[in-house]
Amino acid sequence: MPEDEAAGSLGPIACITVTAPDLAEVEAAYTGYLDHRVTGRGIVDSTLADLWQAPAMAGSRYLLLSPVAGEECIFRFIETKVDPNYTPFSTFGWNAAEIMVENVDELALKLAGSPFEILGEPQNLSFTDDIRAMQILGPGKELLYLTEFKKQIPELDTPIARCPVDRVFIVILGGPSMANLQTFYSTTFAVPGADPVESRVKGMSAAFGNSPEHKYPIAALPLAGQTLIEVDEMPTQARARPGRDDYLPDGISIVSFVARDISTRDALSSDRDEAPYRNFGQISCLSGSAGELIEILHA
């Protein structure tokens, strides 16, 4: 069976939407230090805002950024007020995005003194020495993993970095129950399950005051297009992400996926020419079991 068929109807990851207080700061940080380029600008219209059940976002400016190697997956930053007390990995939902990079140690040197806050220096993962990663916090309080694969891992279908900082290939989702997280994506999108492993999650440990070496149950759910969802079972102290009524949640607000052979309620016909909607005839949005917003681009 082809790998994309084995991954169910969901994937690849197409867009990471982040709220941020200042688009100029975002642009300077990503173009200056993460080798991204601006691929679009605009204003959120009421149709999209209503689709997201965030009508107050209508009229907000947005910025689109992509790696120089291609636009398969982009960042969309939307300018709005952000809660100064928001901390990634303290609440359920989309907690981080993982980017494939060529050399994480060289990148760490470049990021020293940058607008990005380094939360974790480069380190081999706790379950393999073949993957090395660091963690940074961006201008919209988005948590990013910058990950280098020293060699391909047979059980993980992942892309090869084509430039110093390439595309997002994993999104990290936190919730109260590993079983519920996996069941939602299995029943809704036919995404295969995965056996959990115990792994360090430094952002979660920092949020809850645990040792950096503390380990949590995580699993990597395979999607089409060499992308994955990492699902993390969070400590009992974790809660639903708070937010303002009619606005998008703080941090990583939405993850957009291409999907095939599914039907969702209230799917909208679309002839939009901007990314990530270009070439997709329908779009829809739904909430997952941890309250995460999932935007679907119907292929």
C-alpha cells in the first residue's frame, strides 16, 4: 500500500496560523533569522472569520511566510492582541510546530541575540541520537521545534531539509487523554494509531515546573505528504486554552490540512486565490477532542 494511503485521508500540513501583536516584528524575525520570505499579505474577511467561529477577527491584517524552498506549508500570522500570560504547553490544543532544518547547531549560533527566545539548546532526542532539536519562542508566543535528522528513521516518513530552514512537518497537539486524541483522528480522518513512547517535552516541563528530564507519553500519528501530528498526553494540571469570545485562541490558533474523501458540515465553496486556499474548491473548519481548531482544505 502506498505510504499516503496508509496515512488515511489527512495531510499534508498546509498552514500554521498564529496570532501576533505586531506583524512587522514577525516579518523581521522570520526573514532575518529563519530564512523565510513573505508570500502574501491581506485582511481577514468576514467569511473566514465566521468559518473559524471568530467573527471579531474580521478586518485583522495577516502576513504569509514560507521557506525559500517552497510553499507546501506556510505560516499565517494574524495581527491581534495576545494575552501576555499565555504560555505554550500550559493548555490543551496546538502547542508547537516542528520545522525541518539542515544543521541545528549552526542555526543555534545564528539565533543567539535574535528576536527568538531560545528555550532549549540543541540536544539529541531522548529516544534516539539520530534526531537533534532545539526549541525557540517567536514574536506571537509560538513555540517552534527546529529539528535536524542526522539520518532517516525507517519508522518515520519525514522529508529531507532542502534549505537551512525548511517547512513544518510536525504539529504538536496536547490533550488530557492519549486515547481520546488518537481516537478522534482515527475515527474522523482514518489516521492510523501509533504506540506511545516516553519522551522529554521541555516546553511542558517548563510550563508545569517539572524537571527538564521529566518524560511524558507522546505518539507520532502519520499523515500524508511526509507530515505527522505528535499527540502529547498532558499533566492533570493542564486546562483548556482560555480566550476572548469571538477571537482566535492565543499562540498557534489553527492548523490547516489537505484532506481527501471526507465530508464535513458547513463546508464552504471557495475560489480564493490566496494561500493556503488556492486550488481547493471547498474549505471547512472543525474542533478536535482537545479543542484544537482544524481547517480542512478539501482536495
